[in-house]
Amino acid sequence: METVNYNRKINFGWLFRMAIRDSRRNRSRLLLFISSIVFGIGALVAIYSFRYNIQNDINDQAAELIGADLTISGNKTPDAKLKALTNSLGDQRSQERSFASMILFVKNKGTRLVQVRALEGGFPYYGTLETVPLQAGSAFKKGKYALVDKTLMMQFNAKVNDSIKVGNTTFIIAGLLNKAPGQTGISSGIAPVVYIPLKYLEQTGLAKIGSRITYSYFYKYNRKQNIAKLIKKIDPQLDKAGFNYDTIETRKENTGRSFADLSRFLSLVGFIALLLGCVGVASAINIYIREKIQSIAIMRCMGVKASEAFLIYLIQITGIGLIGSVAGALLGTVIQQLLPLVLKDFLPITISAGISWLAVWQGILLGLIISVLFALSPLVSIRNISPLNTLRLSVDDITTIKDPLRWLVYSLVLLFITSFSYLQLGSWMGAAVFTVGIAIAFLILTATAWLLIRFTRLLIMSSWSYIWRQGFANLYRPNNQTIILTVSIGLSTAFICTLFLIQQLLIGQVTLSTGENQSNMILFDIQTSQKKAVADLTRKQGLRVLSQVPIITMRIDKVNGKTAADVKKDTTLRISPRVFTYEYRVTYRDSLTSSEKIISGSWIGKAEPGKEIPVSAEERFAERANVKVGDKLLLNVQGIMMPAYVSSIRKVNWNKISTNFQIVFPTGVLEDAPQFNVLLTHVPSNTVSAKFQQVVVQQFPNVSIIDLGLILNVLDELFNKIGYVIKFMSGFSIITGIIVLISSVRISKYQRIQESVLLRTLGASRKQIFAITALEYLFLGALSALTGIVIAIGSSWLLAKYNFDMPYNVNLLPVGIIFIVITLLTVIIGLLNSRGILNKPPLEILRSNT
Amino acid sequence: METILNIQNLNKTYKSAGRVLTVLDDINFSISTGSTNAIVGPSGSGKTTLLGLCAGLDSANAGIVELNGISLGNLSEDKRAQVRNQYVGFIFQNFQLLPTLTALENVMVPLELRGEKNIKARSQDLLDKVGLADRGHHYPAQLSGGEQQRVSLARAFSNSPKILFADEPTGNLDAETSEKVVKLIFDLNREAGTTLVLVTHDLELAAKTHRIIRIKGGKLVADDKTGNE
């Protein structure tokens, strides 16, 4: 008797051949399935390329970002020891004093709060102050000249050689400033820069006690110097004096880090597009494999092993995944050329748009992993297809829940989503929340579909017309598409709607109330001696003084007896080092304001002489300093040490425009400390605002004014740009969602062909089949979109509460539009797909499907 | 004569809507090498289930199925697949050709699986024998029912099987085509010395075999040349 060779080796050549042969009549369909990952891969390749190019550009341009080899800065007047140090460093040195101040355009009396930079020396040593005319960048230091930011020049229609008044001194505009080291388009929009020579700062009268001046020193070394070693040596002294340093290396790191945040956010949006695509791949392959049951059963009859059948389709999916990934990488490389245009206002450097091969390879690899991983769940069920299907097509489910391999695949998918989101978010917590969120959304949709299948059967009444009964029965009969379509359409809707709701909330944050009693103009740096005069002047102009608040600057020396040095040594104290370096602006008053609420402890409005001072800490400050009610603080109020304790913790609504503080003192302590005042008023129009500003600047040149109307305009512009970036990236998700929808509905067409043809053969009219199909998709589309929207509302509420910390509200109109659009799109695509069946004679279709 | 198929105390039950349904009940018979056999019975009598079990497409709840001396009950589905590839040929009522493969490629599959050489020429020869020499590059959808069944026949003989199982081989064909296909089945069978087991309710076709096994209600009710109870 012959023996059977049970250990037949896998012939990969034949498996490849069979994979190609089997794909013959399905290639266009397979390409449609895989097209859903093209946009996700495209988005990620674009963002990765952008990230790598930025890294390279930062490395190349870091010296120009800082403009010197070493920068030292702080906002305290340097003492003699520090002065000696600053004078001993570098082969070439420059210094700068910068502060916020009002300036007046003499010609048209226009006023505006600007960042004044009084400069002395040859800074910048790398890069230039880009000015028009070109030589103005260095020539302005030779006399009473100023360089004025280009947006400011445009805003006030100023020309070179016009005059501006800074404090008490008039300067001639030597040139307009296009770019200074490290400056972005957006930052100059919020605080436009005006350079003046340092030697005239004294004359302006702005450098007085109470003015918040930043002192900066720039150094250049002619020969290569070990800056890191130098920093190590001088850091303790700088730390003690409250000064910071910045080198080319630290700037590289910091700039890189801030762009990592930006690109992380963008990659996450890209990843959502990719995940949507994955849902498309998984659902398409699931149906594809179901249609292949007969072919697989025939092969099994011929003697093909389960593993061989599995491999044939795995090879097919890998091949098609590779094509999709390469297409995605190509698309990404094209999009990447556009990203610097979209993001240029946020960037202080010139971004190159070269092809990043690393990003291209990463994209292709990712696409391959994704397409295989998400196809694996339906692919493993191939192993369960019995050869008996050749004799009698079984309607049994081939996807057995008990299959351990299936659970392994699910675990791999979860592991992949968690790891990949970790790579994007940089936090395991964030990655876990993201993954769990997606899993919950998936479960909700599956449960909804399951309930729909169970309950539709009970709901259908025999009194309904045949068309209604048939349309609804399609939702639960064998080979129904209910679960797959609900999950894919629902997840697409949830992703798109969440992005949309968050975008609306973010933009809505900028549209702040400017009612009569809401302040929209803030006057600050008012000296105590000027307090009454400024208030009188405000009233004289017909404006209300909404509030006047004293402000005192101070630092924290100890938290519960621990100094900055202790915190550095012992990280278990969980006190942020920033608590000690920050210069706090505090106030004193006897009551809470309307934007504050005590959440712990009790408010004490008046201090008792000779006793420890009770202060109220803002919630987030208390978190950073790791303090609770009763904890001790040692406060350094301009050199005087004041022991205090936390008597209460407040929640502050920072979104409300008023003067809010991290620390509030009771009355009876700081009244005699050096202080300045802030006055809040409401101006009804731009004309009144301009007139009032002119009068204030002329009489009180040291007083600065923030016109919130102007800031709102800048913020509005900023949010428009951010909104544009969000929309640009969400565009990928939306396109992917539509492709997934098209492919999900399209693949379900193959399930419906047979019965539609039978119905036509039995005499159903085109109109009847059209109505049955429309009803099925209408119900599926509406329910999936509705569930998706409910998930989106839940997830956006969670994001708003825990991530963005902003009040939540839903604008129902656009949500309703999303619902209608998704539902209609499902019906339209469903009907378009059925058109072929409706228009051809039944026999033709029966023959072509033999 | 040597036995190629031995069936002993074969039972097959299914669970349907919570009820246990006995499809085959205590079936016993054996088939000799080179013989031609028909399994007949009314619709729902269990004959297709019996064919599936004999060919190793399914496993029984009780009893023994020995194919060429190999007890199929002890084998995994993958091992049974390899037994089928080595010893078994199939002909189905609805032809069961792979729709994405050409006629020639369909015939080549069992040989390719075995890793044999000179496959193309041998498969082309088989197509020649069934009269489809010039249709090798056509896809199943481009062939008529009779042509598809002839391709299926060529495929069934391609791996030189010891036993050929045919499930209603003429069930989907008109009388004239059926006659040609039946002639081909018996001619090729004789030429290759293969054992034939065909399932049919066409008594005229069954009468062409050496032996008729009659099944009714899942039980073997007759086993003779004439098929009488």
C-alpha cells in the first residue's frame, strides 16, 4: 500500500501563482478596498516628511534662530556680580532690554502696544535683522532711529523716515523689519517688535521701577568653544540670579520639541484617517472572503491545506496593500510640498520641501502592516472553511468566536493602535485612552447593529407593504451587511463629527463676549501716583472704570520648607521647578470676583497683623506647587520675605476677560509694597478706542494699553489659520470616510445581486427593487450616522472637558447637516451600485455570475 | 478483490434548531478497487452526506471510514486534504471550477499541488481527451455547462486518483450533453482503472454501474446490482 506524504512542503512559488490567478477578476475591487488606506498613508507620509525636513532645517538654521552662540536673559535688574559675569563672557557681546509699551505714530496719531527692543552691539551674529532698506538693520543703531515691524507699518500706513514716539522720545523709522532671529509671523501679529538703540532707552523714561523689563545678553565666540562646559560652570550663578540661558543646542532641542508637538497633533489626525481606512480594509476583506468561500472550498477539495489557502489570500492582500501603500507614499510626497505653505506662519525657519525617503519607506511599511493586520481577522476564518461547501453551501458562520488565532489578531490590532498612538502622542496614558475610546466606539456600533438585527425581526408587521417588509428584512436575513456597514459608516461619522465639533469649540473660544459690562480694554503699568489721574481721564472721556486692580510682583522661595535646590534633588516632592523661577503678579483684595469660586478651604479677606499671611491659590497653581489648604509658602516680595499659608484654593474661569491671579493676598499686607495698577474699561467703538489711546499715551507715556478688539482680530486670524490646518488634515479623514463608505456599500452590492435578480425574474419591477434597496440603505445610513454622531458628541465632550478644559456646547444645525449628508450619501451610493442590476436583463446577470 | 473503501457503522447527526437530526444511521458497506458503484435514493435521504464522508470532506459522529486502508476518522482536516490530493478525484453537479482560473489552469491545480513535473503538457492531454483541446485558455464563465463539466472531468482524472466521487454529474446538463459526459466518465474510468462512486437519483445512470447502494431516510436499504429493496 502506498503511503501519504503528510509533510508536504509549502511551495511558495505556486502560492504566489495562485494568488495572482485568483485575483484576476477582482483586481479593480481589491484596489477599491485598498484605496481607503491611500489617503491615510498619504497624510502620514506628508507629516513625517515635514517632520524630518523640519529636524534637518532646525539643525541647519538653529544658529540663525538664536542669532548668537549664547544668550543669557532674565527679568530682574542684574546685580554687580552678574554684571561682572556678563561682561566677562564672549569675544563679541551685545545686550538688549525688551518690554511691552505703547508707541505713537506721530503722523497719524495711531497708537499700539508693541514689544520694544532696545539693542546695543552687533547682534545678530548669525542671520540678520531682515529689513527694508537692507542696511537699516545695522544703521538704526547710529542715531535716534527705529526699526518697525512690517505688519505695524502696514497697519498704520507708515513709511520709512516717518516718526514714532516711544515714551518721551521721538525716533525716525530707519526701516521696516521683515524678520528677526526666532520670530514667527504669528508672534509678530500678537506683539509686533520695534527696535531702538539701547543708548536712548533712558531718555524714553520707560525704564522705571515697576516696569517689566527683560534683560538679554548675546555672546559670540570667534573660536570654537565648549559652550556646554561653560554653561555647567556659570549655571549655578545664573540660577541664583534668576537668569536663564539659551544656546544653539538648547534652541535646537526646544524648537524641535515644539514642532514635535505640532507634528504629533497632525500625525494623530493622519492616523485617524488611516484607522478609518483600516475599518474599510477590514470590512471589505471580510466580505471578499465570504464571497470566496466556494473557491476556497474547491481548493480544499483538491487537497489544498488550510494554511496554504490562508497564505494564498495573505499574499494577495499583501500585494494589494503594497500597491496602496506606494500610492499613498506618492500622494504624501506631493502633499508634503503643500504643508510648509499651510504652516509657514507658525514657523520661525524656512522649511525645505525635499523628498524624505525615510518617511516614504516608513509610510510604505506602515501601509503594509496595516493592510495585513486589519485583513488578518477575516483572513484567519479561511482556515475554518470546510470543503463540504462544494457539495452544500453552508450558511454557517465561518468566523468562530472560540478561534484563539482570532483573539490573537484582535490583540495584535489593539497593541498596534496603542503603540502607534503612543508614538504620536508620546504618552502611554494618552495612547491607552485613545485606544480604549476607539474600542468603545467599535463596541457601541457593533451592539447597535446587533440590536437592530434582533429587533427589526420583531418590529416588521404583516400589515406593511411588501416593499417595506422586504427592505427591512434585508437588515437581518442571512448574508446581511448590517454589522459591517453600521461599524464602518458609524466610525467614519464619529471620527469626522468629532473633528468637526472640536474645531467648532476651539474656534468658538475666540468669539468672546464684548457686552457693555464686559471689559474690552486694559490699561496697565499705571504707577500708584498716576492711579487717580488715569481713572479721572477715563471718566472724562465718557468711559466707565470697570475695575482698578493693584499688581505686585513676587517670587516663591520655599514651598513647605523646600527650596528650588531641594526640588531639583528630590523629584518625589512633585513640585514643578517652574514654581520657583516664575515671577508672579499678585493682587490683594477683600472679596472674590465673579470669575472665581472657592473649591477648598475658606476665603480670608483681611490679614491679621503679626500673624502668618493667608493667601488664596488658584487650582492649577496649587497642582503645580503640590500644595493644599494649610500648606506653607515663603514669598519673596521684592526682597522682603513673607511667610504665608494657603487658606483657600480657587477655581478661576480664565476664559472671562478680567484680571485673574494665581495667588491673591488679603488686604492689610501689600498696600505699601512697590506696585502698579491695572484699569479695565469698555470702549464702544474703534474710533473711541483710538482717541482714548492717543490721550492716554500723550499724558501717561509709561501706561500700556491692550485693545482686546485688536487682540481678538489677531486671535481670530490665528484661529482661522489653525482651523485651516485642522480642516486640511481632517480633509484626509473625510475623503477616507467617503471611500470607506463607497467601498462598504459597493461590496454589499455583490451580496444583493442574486436576490435582486431573482426578484426581477419573479416579476418585481425596477421601481420596487429600487425602493427596497433605498429603504435598506436609508435605515442603515440613518442609524449608523446617528450612532456615530452620539459617539462623536460623547468623545468631543470628553476631549473638551479633560483635554482642552473648555465649556462644552453642541451646535445642532451642522450636526444635523452631517447626519443628513451621511444618510443621503449611503442611500445614493447604495442605489448607484444597484443601478447595474436594475438596468440589465436578469438573464445577462445570471449568466455573468455563473 | 482488494477493498478501496470500507464503511462500518457510520453515523452522522446534525443539530438543527436545538434538535438532533440523524442523517445517516449505521451504514455498512465496502467497495472494491476498480469497481463502479452508484449511491441512489430520494432527495434528503443522506446520499450526498454519505459521499462527503466517504471522500473525507466531513467527519462522522461514529463509525469507520477507511480509504485505501487509511482511517479518515483519525486524521485532521489538513491530513485528509492530502489524502484527497493523492487518492481522490471529484466531479460535482455544479462543476465547481475555480472561476478565476482558465480551463487549463483548473486541470493543473491538483498536479501543481503535488509538485509534479511536465504538468502543462499532461493537463493539455487531458483536455484533449475530453475534447476541449482548443478551450484551455477560456475561463469557466466563457464555457457552456457541458464544457465546464468536461473540464471538471479532466481535472478529476489529472492526479490519477484511485477513487472518483461524482455527485449528480449530469444533474445540471441536458439529455444529449449528459449522455456524452456519462460516456466520458465511464471511458476515462475504464482507461485509468479508477474506482467510481457516483451519487445520483437517475436510475438509468445508476444502472450503468456494477453495484447500486440504495439509501432511504439515512439507512442503507439495499445493496445489489439492481438496487431492489
